[in-house]
Amino acid sequence: MTHTPTSWDILFIHADIATMAQGRYNSIKDGAIGVTQGKIQWIGPFDKLQMERRPFSSHPIADEIIDCAGKWILPGFVDCHTHLIWAGSRSNEFEMRLSGASYEDIAKQGGGIAATVAAVRGASEDELFSIASRRISHFLSRGTTCVEIKSGYGLDLENELKMLAVAQRLDQKFPLHVSPTFLGAHALPPEYKGRADDYVDLIINTMLPEVKSQGIACAVDVFCESIAFSLNQTKQLFTAATDLGLPVKLHAEQLSDSGGAALAAQFNALSCDHLECLSLDGAKAMAHAGVIAVLLPGAFYMLKETRKPPVENLIRLGIPMALATDLNPGTSPVHDMATVMNMGCVLFGLTCEQALAGATINGAKALGLDKRKGSLETGKDADFVVWDIDTPADLCYQMGICPVNKVVIAGKIEYNA
């Protein structure tokens, strides 16, 4: 018999539970979760809990008991790719695209990332923090408990560090776990026009060492694409980052097959993200190296792309697929993981179970956090959401409503609907 503790900090009972362990629902009907010191200490059917508690019946079972009355509990969403910190608006670019302008056309006219860079450089740290706070508060209310946030709209040392400082403040202020990523190689800043190699040298010799010394980023990302950084420049950046002990990830194969995924695999990257133009050879390299595929259907939808990521190849090769909002002001102003899951199913052909795995355990894998987050298992962080739904598939199926009942992070109820 497994002995239970004398008392848990909090116990959730009479909930249907989808643990998402190994990327499957693994449903527990009429289940219970016992939490102590922010960790899941017990999970299983309520009737089994009752049997195991009999020898301890004279002791309180928990300091607090929450009766979920048949609602569902699932792991909190892990949004593993966002550009959540920015200033300004780019709704005008949406109108331009509706009139036929391409991503490349807008970038060549000084729009795109360059427009947001100007706005971020002109905003103070406090202003950026205030704007980003509203976004992250919304994420919390929609069931996200862990979020990656990239820099990449500063493109110089001062403003990249400013963005990462904002991410650090968000992590301290809000209960969500924030995983900050340094994306200095997001685009070429205007002052380095025609001097891409010089900017790469700046990142390698100045930015990366400072980011490392301040300990304010968990990973380094690069946008490897014809409108951004070449394969050779990406290799230089990856080499410098890994020499400093920083994990890498890559914006890869979004607009063309640049060979970025295979390069990322050589550096054992955490993930490759976008992947609409991923080749079979690139996918095989990812599979061999254990690189997670992060699919971003929000950008695919907003850009009206037609070439889908090779989901069938990813499945056949056993590559875990994560889903993320890619929240950004230009190509994916998507603030809701449930919407992304619906897009993943409708646009990319995922099953509801695959989409939920992408939004939970596989998202955690893409951040290197799957030992702690992304599924409901003993010893893991008690990050989960109580949903007022009939079945987990409702989270992919329903649109325009938010059936969140409670959001629990580290065993504390941080949001009540």
C-alpha cells in the first residue's frame, strides 16, 4: 500500500482528469490531486484515495479541499513561443496584406519588425512592463501557466537588455513561469543596413556575453531566413551561444527551406519553430537529435500561407509537436492557446489529443521544462486548470468562450473565474 501524507496543503476532488502524460489524455474519472509545497504529491481515482486514507482517517486529509463537482482538470498551457513584449501597433500591415502585400513587401518598405523596433526603442522599461502586464494577465485568465518570452525588438545591447529586464519583472510580478529567450538575431537593425556580418559580430562579442553574465535568458534564438540571417551567420551565432553554455532554438524553414533545421539539430537545439518548408532530410535530422517541432498556426493563418508543415512526416518520425501562439504584433496577434489548438486541428490536421499534447507536455519539452511541467504526474509542479467542459476535446472545438473555472500555479489558486 502507498502511504499518503498526514495532510496535504490543498486537495482537489471529484474532478475528471486528463494527465497528458506521454502526450495522451490518460483520463482519470472522478479523480483527485493532492498538493504539498507546490508539487503534485498524489493523483488518482477518488475511491482509491479513500481506501488509502482509511489508516489515517483520524487525521485531516488536507488544509484545504476543493470539490470540483465533475469539472475537468488538465495541465496548464505551456506557450513555448511568444514575442509578448512590444510597443506600438501594426494593424496597418494587416490592411496592407489584405490588399495583397507580402511579408517581404512590408519588410522592404520599413514595416514589419523594423516598425516595432522603433516603437520599443522609444518606450521606457516601465512603459513596456505596463503594456506586457496586460497581455500576460490575459494569458493567465485563459489557462496559460508557463510562457516563453523573446526579446528581438531592441536589436542593440541597451534595448535587448531592456526587454529581457521586462521579462524578468513579469516573472517576478505574476505567478506564471516566464522562460526568457534572447533573440538579438531577429532582424537587421536599420543602422546596420548592408552590414549584417558586423551586426552578427556585435551580437557575438558584446550582446551574448552580457546576456550570459546577467543570467537573464534561458536560451538563444535566431531567425534563419532569406529576409533575416543566413545559415552561416546562424552557425556562428549558435557556436558562440553554446560556447557560453546557452541552449539554442531556431525560427526555421518558415518562408523557404534554408537548411536551418538540420543545422539546429547539429547543435542539439531545444526546438525548431514554424517549419512550413521543412524538408524530409531536415525532419530526419531533428528526429535524430531529439529537436522538438513547434508549430505556429496563428502566423500561418494571418499570412494566408498555403504550404503546411509536414505533419505526417513529423508523426512518422516520432518528433513531438508543440503548439504556441507566436504572439507578436505583425504576423500572429493571437492571445489564446485554445484558438491555436483549434487552428492546429483545422489547418494542420492534428487530432484534439495531439493539439492538447502540443499545448502542454510538448510545449514544456520545447523549453526543456518537461521534467517539471506540462503533465500531471507525481513530483511535478502543481500547475493546472479546472475547466467547465464536458470533454477535453471541447478546448479544441469550442471557440469564442473561455470555460476556465480556476487556474492553479505551484499549488495555489491564482485565478478564479
